[in-house]
Amino acid sequence: MTSRIRTVAMANDEDDTDTGVAVKTRAKTKRPPLYKVLLLNDDYTPMEFVVHVLERFFGLNHAQAFEIMLTVHKKGVAVVGVFSHEIAETKVGQVMDFARRHQHPLQCTMEKE
């Protein structure tokens, strides 16, 4: 982020002299891009395991997790959250590691929103 200072001339009514006032202009910071975390369907991972993953890593309650699991099952993919790059990357890694440790082929990916 860069800052610039510019001087604004102002007329003084009493003695017709110009006085300068420093005004600091700040450049606007751009919001970082967001990333969708996607869960992909497969024919082997149990539905209960997917619900557990959604509750554990995405903080969803059971009803929300069940609803997203059904979407993944029926449509083949579902967005489970939208995060900054670092958080999305971390969540994808956590889900993939957890699935691998439990010997499930569950896939989780991310893509720019």
C-alpha cells in the first residue's frame, strides 16, 4: 500500500494569501481473491464419513452436513465453503489427509471463485 501527500491551496479571505494544507491520500487495498472448496463424489466413501468430515473440518451442524453430503451424492460435487487461498488450501489438505488415513478415496479440491 502506498501513500501520497498532496498540497491543497486555500485562499485566506483576510489578507488574500494562499495557505497550503497537506492532505494524505491512501491507495485502496484490494481484497484477496476467494476460493471455493469442493467435495467430489465417489462410489466408495461412506455417506456417514462425508457427514463427519463436513462437521469436523467445516463446522457444519449435522443437518447442514447431511444436506451437503446429499448434494455431493446426487450432483457429483458441492461447494462446502468459500475461503481465502491459505484457508482453502489448508482445509483441502486436512480433508485429503483425513480421508487417506481412513482409507477412503474422498477427493476435495479448490478453485478460484
